[in-house]
Amino acid sequence: MKTFLYLSGLLLVGVPAQVWAFDWHYEGRFRASSQMLFDPPPADLTRFDHEVELRNGLVGTLFEKDGHIFDYEVVGDLLYTGGIREEIGAVEEYDAELFRGWIRYEKDNFKIRGGRQQILFGASTLFRPLGFFDTRVISGIIPLTRGVDGLRSTYFLSSTSSVQGWAVPAKTGNRVITGLRGEANFGPIEAGAVVQYHPKTDLPFLADFNLEMVQVGYHLKGEYGVGYWNESRLDIQQDQPGDPLRFDTVFGVDYTFDVGQGLHVLLEYFLRTQEPGFTNIDPKQDRTIQVLGLQLDQPVGIDIVWRAFFFFDLSDQSFQFAPQIEYNIWKQLYLYVQAQVGGSVDGNNRSGRLFRESPFVFTGTESRAGLTLIAFF
């Protein structure tokens, strides 16, 4: 956020009046959702979870001259949350936060953007080893990742190749998450490679926020009858003796069958394995994890789209099934019917990674169903 304010100050002070060409476009949405848990939580908690969000913001150009372009996005959220998450203290009942807030400079093949922004890349859909800053729940309703405060630059070597770099303050001392990424097309194959230094941070919404690591990875993506991709990452932990390793990889395929108006099927396989010295964040302390993910989606007419997500943990036999139906009521007004149903093939519902029932605490993986209303304006 400091970066955004600093750039804003430079922009307002240093820009000659004759090149000022401010324009704006309003973006907003209203979202209201309510869900009911199938299985009773602890006796002193409600079965329900409610959320209301009002998002408002401006997107546009500050000025443009001789190929120099400064544009911006400022979007904020007003939130109300009631029910079980608020009761256990996971969220505040009323909250306000900046969703996006950045300024970008662009000239020819170069771009640099500072402020609260989305930093999102990788070839995978359901599992994202290269999604360093990705906080999306992919089976949710219109999943969007939380923004991070940072600086990101991109240089386009050609129309199909680029180099990117980023710096995200860790909010712990003077530490900064820094990374470099390259991407290019080699015939029909899209390929990318990345390296990132990840110090210990005070950003708990990020995975592995409290580990110091050097992270390297790659992705490959192509199409030959079916779409296919592989995305992998190697973590080298710096704050443990011997610099132990952890390896994540995803293999995926997708295809749209000529059924109805098109049945899209996407399948991914995720593998994680790590050396004994690597800090284990898995609640079951397993050092090898394998998970299958399946996504199905299909339009029905012009107003309805159904989707379904299925995740199965090959290691502990737990699963989650998350179907949803999208109905376009009128113009930019949408109604979603959704559910999340979990279980375990071996009947053990107390210790699964994807589904866990507890008579004492709310785990967030309990089965539920609900409605969401979204209006864009």
C-alpha cells in the first residue's frame, strides 16, 4: 500500500497539466450469500453462515501522451459476515478493505505496476504450484484471488514472450519476497520458468508464510486433440539444517465433448513429496500427498450453466464434491445454487484433509448448501 501512495504522490506532483487526461470507469458488484451446514457444529454454534459484500471502484487512465500511459484501479469492499465464522472469530462482523489499489506505467513493451494488485500466473486450474500469491477457492462462486501490496514489472520480448519481476514486502523487518519469471511459446508449446526468494513473512493469508525458502519452478502447456499441461515447483528451505527439499507437481488434461452445448471436462493430478527435514505443514504430517481433481461444466440454453468439482485424496481417502448452478436472472443479475458434500471412502470422517467432522470445533470442510445472489453494476 505504501508503494501505491508513493506512486500516487509522484504522479500528482510530477505530471505537467497539459498532458493530464483523466478518465474513469465505475465497477461495482453486490453479493449476498447464505449457507446451511448439513451436520450440526458444536452445540453453541449456529448451523448458518451469511455474507453480504458491496464492492465499488474506479478503473481508468490518468493520462496518456507520446506512448506514455498511466492507468489505475482502485476498488474497495464493504463486508458483513454473520453466522458460524463470525461466532468463532475467524472474521469480523463488519469490515472494510481495499481489494485493488494500483497505478501502472506503460511504454512500448514495458509495464510496471505498484500497489495492491493481483499477481497470478501458471498453467494449472485446480492445483496451482506456481500460484505463490493465489488465495482463490477455485470451487467457489466467481473465485478471485486476494490482492497483495507490491511492485511488478513486465517486459515483452515479443508478442509471445515476456519477462516479469516482482517485489512484495514481507511486513517483517525489511524482508521482501522477490521473484523473476520468463514465459515464451516454442511452436505449439507454451513454457515458463520462475525463481523466487520467499523469506519469513507476516502475511498469514499466503501459503507457507512463515518459512524461508528459495522456490524454482516451470510450466508447460499445449494442445493436441486435448489440452495438456504440467506445472511443478521445488522448494528449498533455508532455515533448516541441510536445506531440505519439497516438490509439488500437477499434470492436467481437458477436453470439450460434443454433448449438448458442449461438455467441458478437466482432470488434474497433484503430487507433493518432501524430505524429512522440511517443515511439515500438513495436519496429518504425511510427507507424500496425492490428490485428484475433476471439473465439469456445461451451458444449458442461454441462461443456465452447471458446474461440478470433485476432489479425492488418494492418500487418506477423503473427498469433496461441490456442484453449482448459475442462473442469469436478468442482464447482470445472477443466482447461484451451490453445495459442498464431503466424506471418506473408508468411513473415517474425523481426520480427512478434504473432509473432517469434529464434535468440538468448526473445521470449514463440513458439508453445506446455500444460495448466492450477485449483481454487477
